[in-house]
Amino acid sequence: MKLHFAAAPKVAAAADHLLVIAPAACFGPRSGLATVLRRHLGADDVALVMRLGAEATPGLLGGTATSLRKNGKQRLTVAALADKTSRHASPARAEAIRRVVNSAGLAGSGDRGVLLVLEHADHVLPAISHVARALPTFSRKSKAKAEGTLHVACLHQKGGPLAPDAAAITLVTRAREAAAFVDTPPTELDPATFAAAAKRLLRGQRAVKVTELVGDTLRQKGLGGLHAVGRCARSAPRLVIATLPGKGKGPHVALVGKGITYDTGGLHLKARGQMETMKSDMGGAAAVLGAFLALAGDPPRGRLSLLLCLAENAIGPDAYKPDDILTLHSGKTVEIDNTDAEGRLVLADGCSYAARVLGADIVLDAATLTGAQGVATGDLHAAVIANDAAVEQALVEAGRATGDLCWPLPFAPEFYRSEFASPVADMRNSVKNRSNAQVSCAAEFIHWHLDGTKVLWGHVDLAYPAFRSDRGTGFGVLLLAAAVRQLVASAS
């Protein structure tokens, strides 16, 4: 569906199907919501909203009640959300909003409307982004429903519209683009086509400079991990680099994304049932691309860089092999004991390049890196590992503020590097003990390749939040953009 962010709630209220979303307490007799709604809805509709809201059972993640309006043609659905949230959830109840929008049946032709009744102005961004998340754009259905328009309006529960600003709308747009990238079939989105699409978007941004290292040039530049992982695919591996000078003095922040456009597992071929959905293995690259594009519209102080590590982990005569020893950009050698642990190889190269060649002060990487992330932090919280407490805190706070939730896991090189011990190289690329903090270990592999630099580093493993119910979500775009702004502000 097309999204239209309406400044006036009356625009959403005139839709064929209107969904009103508010905390359950708003539907109580003393809330004052009825008085607020009378400025935007007719008396009959206000009475119906209040009745349906009282009937809906909010539970922990929202409940709905629905009815035809008085004219018998338009539909009104009301969603009551839980009045309290846990301290590890979004105060804006972002996931509950996504769920009630998803269940309300708004997709289709015609005009639909969502009226969000919010407690605070800073809830607007997470609320509208999760409305959008419930309505992904990508489809290849042969009998797709005619495209409709969803008018989204926000209202403070004590009165007055809360119009999303241009920055919020841009972030939502970029997150929807990222979700569509993740949903695109892998034959349609190989490293070359992903790079071409990214470059088209990047070159539309003022002052952004784009370069690309492709194929054997990667090996010549010392990017042995990225080159090895993608060298046997029909579409050559590549590193897409974009830079933006920023508006003034500040830190140089680099965003690095894992862009494995399809992951067969390499010669350690994935089994049936495990390879399906691996089109999503470029979710980290999609997230950092979206965040960079959103930030480029209103650049923070300092310099901003983007590195997309793009490859297809394919099989063929030239595939990298178990027992191979690779030299990565850091100069460290890696004995391959698992060709399906390829993401850390490409990210190690990208992060090292960001620190050593581009001179970044802060490096944030994002990746669908481990299945263990879902075990450790679940479907909705990405895992964060950082070598600096301020970076970790910025990511956690950005997650709660935007609804792209995350939670920190241990950073302890002294505990985890021994898992990668090799008799013939500096390290192996997979752990000995898969029960020993796998997510932290995988992150530590990347961090190890930053040895000797003074870079502040944060890693976001978003394997599960980036791809849920077989759909891309655009997770990470809002998280990373907000974290960058917070880190730049605190350093200025």
C-alpha cells in the first residue's frame, strides 16, 4: 500500500476503513479521549470508538473490536493497547501497533486510515514505522490486490495533532526500501544488481561520493575474506563504499553491512530447510544502506561512511575450501573450518578497511550473522556487542526510542578468542564449543581484526528481527540512524 502521512486526523477518519489505536486507559470514562476525538470525528463515530475500545481486550500486545459505521458502508476498527510496557520494550508499544495493524485487514484497494492516539510526541516515529512494517511492499503475486492508500495520522491523547516531520517520513521510507531488498529473490538481487541499486540511491544524495572494488581488485587490496567467499559465484564479490563529508567537526562514523545475497553454506552445504530464506542474509547491508541514506538528507557533524560487503556464498570449482588459509585485510590469517561461517569473514574485511583505510573513529556493523542470536535475544531484540560502553548504551537507547529493539551481550575477548585456536594460522573462523556464547564469539572474530586500531566498535546481530514470518522487516535502519546521531552529539 501507498502510505500517506496526514497532518489532519480528519483525512484518515474519512477512509473506507478506519483503525483507531490507543492505550486501553484512553477508552475509560475519565480519559477525556471522547472530547479530543469530537474535534476530528462525528458524534456517532466517537461513540462507536469509545464503545469498541471498551470491548477490545488489550492483553499484552493489543486487541481489536470492529463494526460498520452508521452509514453501513465504512468500517471502524478500534485497537486497545496495554497500558503498561516492560522496561525492555518500546515505550511507544511499537510491536503491539504492528500486530494490530497486521490483523486489521487494511491491505487492498481504496482508502484506509490509521489514527494513532499517542502519549508523547517522541512516540510518533516508532509508531508510524511499525504501521509501515505491517504492510510490506514487495510482491510477485499474479493476482495481487489493487493498490490502496493508507492515510496515517497521529494525535496526542490530550488533544492536538502530532504530524510526523520530514526526517521521520524519510526513515520510514528507507526502512520499507530495506525490507523490499530483503524480500527480493536472490537471482534478481545478486551482488552486482544490489550494488547497482545501491549506487542509484546513493548518487541521488548531495555530496555523497561512491566507489566500488570488484572481483580480483578485492584480493589486490588485501580483502582476502570478501574475495574468497564470493569468488566462485557468477556475480563477482564487491565492496561498495560511500562517503559523506558531514556539516562540521565531529567523529568519522562508518556503517558496515554484511551483504551475502544468498548463502548456500558454501562447500559445507546447508541442508534442506536451512537454505530456504537465505535471501535474507543481506539484511545487514540493507539496514546500513537505509540508515546512511536517511542520515544523508540531514548529515550529522563529522564524516559518514558506508561499506557494503557484497558476495554470494556459492559452490563451484573455485569455491574456497575447508582447510584453506586466508589472509584478511587486517593481515591476520584464518584457517577455514566452516565455509558457512562466511559473514564474519566479509565483515572483518569491511571493518578493517573502514578503520585502517578510511580512518573511521567509530565503526558500527550490522549483520544477519548467527542463528544463535534468536536463542540469545529472541525474535524482536537484536544482539549488540561493543568494545565501548557508550557505543553499547547508544544502541540500546536508540532501540527503545525507535522500536528497533536490541540488547547487549558480553564483550570479553579474553574469554572467547581461544574458541578460534588454530595450529597453523592466527585463528579459525568457527568456534570449538558452539555452546559458549556463540553470538559474542562471532562478534569477537570481527573485533579481533581491529587489533592495533583505536576505533570504537559496535556490532548488531539482527538475524531474527530482520526477517520475520518469511518477510523482510527493514529492521536496523531506524536503530542505526538514531545511534549515529546520538554518538555524534555526545562526541561534539
